[in-house]
Amino acid sequence: LFSDGLAAFTFWGWQLVILLAAITLPLGLTSGKEYAELEWPIDILIAVVWVIFGWNMFGTIIRRRERHMYVAIWFYIATWITVTVLHIVNSIEIPASFLKSYPIYAGVQDALVQWWYGHNAVAFFLTTPFLGLMYYFLPKAANRPVYSYKLSIVHFWTLVFIYIWAGPHHLLYSALPDWAQSLGTVFSIMLVAPSWGGMINGLLTLRGAWDRVRENPILKFMVVAVTAYGMATLEGPTLSLKNVNAIAHFTDWIIAHVHVGALGWNGFLTFGILYWLIPILWNTKLYSKKLANFHFWIGFLGIVFYALSMWFSGVTQSLMWKQFTPLGVLQYPNFLETVLQIVPMYIIRMIGGSLYFVGVLVMVYNLVKTVKQGSFAKDEQAEAPALPKFKDPLRKGSYHRWLEGKPMTMLAGALILILIGTFVEFVPTFLVKSNIPTISSVKPYSPLELQGRDIYIREACNSCHSQLVRPFRSETERYGEYSKAGEY
């Protein structure tokens, strides 16, 4: 590790961020931006802690004794630089007081930046670092080499380039310019290729080891996790198609989609890693394989109940919202009618979540007992060879083989790729006036109206009331005129 002091600073910095969030958010001290609710002083603290963490990470990578950087490290590098850019760009705001600020972006531009950030904050916090974990721990647990090294190269670079363009698919049928919506859709569909390349690479790593999957709970967790990654990254692009999005957006279908990724991909991969790693760290065997298997099945059942109920709930909501009578009026004009119809699905969702949580408690018990029966392995013998005295042998291979020994060059490459899509989407929206046509009757807020808006956000009214009406007859009948760019 480059610096224990920087690691300690990072740890306590994150504790401070969590404490401040726990204090400010319940008080309504929030920017109101999804996944970026914290106010400007805390945003600055997050940036400082994240940069210190990156300094320590890159210091550790640079001083490594093994010249070649394994594929997992590529994903960590891309994660760090992309999250840095996302957080800083989306958090640029003008302070109005110590704990109140306003974004420098206006209206539709702010929405575009927000979902460029929101979509990719999920991608580069819950996808790319977990892919790095998959590429390391799955081969370790299976005791098999990665299926295809070339496929991992294609997977990495195409994922980093394509992902950043997909943010506008959160704003289909909104006031965002049509060309930006179409870009989001096209790149979302393209995203299936690298995502499934990664899934295939993970699953085929188990070739020759599938007989062990039947008996090994660690491999069970990892197989379901990688499969859930593939399913979620197919469903996401499907939901980005305009005709599917017209049905699914604003419904519980989105909740199902997100939780297949969160509970299946992120959760199950984490569980598998912990079951593999804890016994090694404490130089012992897992306390109970039966409890681990029980955790797997009850957790898997929980995911199935959770996702299925929300898929049914989402389709039901959409069909009811869009239903007209033969006389041409809304059949279910009262929103409460939809809510009452899906109560059984919410009960099933609660059961699924409870089953999943019980599995987590079983895992905690199992791992605590594992730790108690072993002794912590404080040190591990170094396995890296001494640094060579001669010219770096990586230069004799392909260019990418050479690149795999250059962390800062790889950092620059990832940065360039994410900035291409960013500039293509942002610059026209900021500079070409026809993208955001004005409405003569719309004036800036008066001080009293601005105060009302701040109260609206402080009390979290905007969490339920989206202020977005799509150009569908079912929505204009219920809510009034559809949303236009100049209104924001």
C-alpha cells in the first residue's frame, strides 16, 4: 500500500461524509438532484476524500512489483477517473448560503447533466468496479483462468466508451431535444454487446468446473451474480426502446430492473467474495457450508419474488394509467385506484425483500463463527518476482500488452473515451439555442416563487411529483399540457 496515512484519512473522511448526510438530509438540506442530494460543502468534502483515495490507489499501482496490470485493475482505474469527472461536473453549483446552492445549469441542460451523471454513477460505481472484482475472484474461486483475455480487452474499452452516452435514455419523451434522446437509445442498445461479452467471459471461465458449482455455494453465488448482470444489462437497453419506455417509465418495472442488478449482481457477487475471502483471511474453513447453501437459496427466492412482483405491478400500473372508456375519458382517473390494485404485489415484494434480508443475517452469523474458529493471517508471503534490471519485456508484445504496464496512460485513455460522449451530448445542448426554445410567457422566478420552490424541494415534494408530463393523451388528460423545454 502506498500510504497507510492516506488510507486512514480516506476511511475517516467517508465516515464524516456519512455523518453529515445523516444530519443534513432529514433536515431537508438538499439540492434535490437524484444520487447527488448533498449540498456544496459536503460535495467538496466528497471530492477531496475521493481524490486522496485515488492518490493512494495510483501510488500503490505505480510502485507495484508485477509489471503487468491484470484486467481487474483496468476497471478500477476507469472507475476512479470516471466517478471523479461525474461528481465534479454534476456538482458545480453557486452557493447561496452555507448549506444552500443552485446548479449552474438551467432546466433541460440541468436534466441532461443530471442523468449523464445519474446513469453513469450507477454504471461506474456498481458495474465497472464489480466487473473488476468478478475478473479477479471468479477465476480464484473456480481455480480456472479467465476464458478469453482478448474478450476482456474488448469488453473493457467498449464498455467505457459506450456507457457514458446512454444517460439520455432516462429522459425519453421529455423536453430534452429529440436527437439527444435518440443518441441515448442507440448507445443503450449498443451496450448489450460489451455487457454480454463480460457475462460470457465470466460464465465460460467456469468451463471444466461446472460439476463443482453444484456443491460449492461460493460458485453458486457467483454464477447467479454474473447471470443477473447479463439479464439487467439486457433489460436496460430494452427499456431504452421508446415503445417499451412508453409503457415502463414511472412504473414499478424500473424498480424490478434496478433490483435484479442490485440484489443479484452486486449482492450475490459480494456474498460469494466474502464466503471465499473470510476463511482465507482467518486461515480456516467456512463454518457451515449448509448455512451458505441455505443463504443462497433463500436469497435467490427473495430476488425472484421481488422482481416478479414488481414486473407485474409495473405493467398493471401502465395499462391502468393508459386505459380509456368507450366514451373517450380515463377509466381510472384517480391515481389511488392503481395503488389499491397493486397492493398484493407490494406484499409479495415485502416477502421477497425479507427473505433476502434473512439470508444476509444467516451469512453474518456464518462468517462470524468462521472468524472465531480461525486466527487472522497477518501476513502473506510475497509472490511477485524481483523487478527486472533490463528493458520492460512488455514492449516486445502487442501495443495493448505494453499499455497494460502503464497505469497513467490507461487512465488518460479512459478519460479521453468518456469525454468524447460527454462533449457530443453537452456542447450542442449548451450552445445551440434552438435546442432549448424559449416561451415568451415564461419568466424567471420572483423571490417569493423561488422561496416556494426551495420549500418544495426541502420537504421532498419533488420526490413524488416529477413535474414531467409526457406527450401522451393519457397523461395530458390527467395532468394537463405536456412539458416543454422553455418551461424549465
